[in-house]
Amino acid sequence: MPLIHERQIDDADGFYEELVNAQRDLPDEAAQRVLAKLVLLLANHIGDRAVLSEAIAIAAGRGV
């Protein structure tokens, strides 16, 4: 399964707002933990190592 680059999220703005609100008023370390937990939950849901590796490379600025 290739990594999907087109937007797939209905109400992307609402999702972004929910993500920001989940971290609002948290100390930096706690906010980083929220993001790390979210990444691990979604990575487990995706489950495809090649897709996850491609996503990591892109996020780190080393991919397409």
C-alpha cells in the first residue's frame, strides 16, 4: 500500500483545531507526549512498515 499524499480528511480544519486543542495549556513535555502517543496509535493502525518509513522520511525532509 503506497503512502497517500492527497488529503483524505473530511473537515481538515476541524481536525487541526482538535489536535491543537488537545495540547492547549499543556506544558511542552506533556504536549509532546500527546503527539508521540498519537503517532504510535496511528502507526499501529496503518501497520505497513514501508508506508511508515516513507512517512518518516518525508516528515524528516528526506523524502518526496
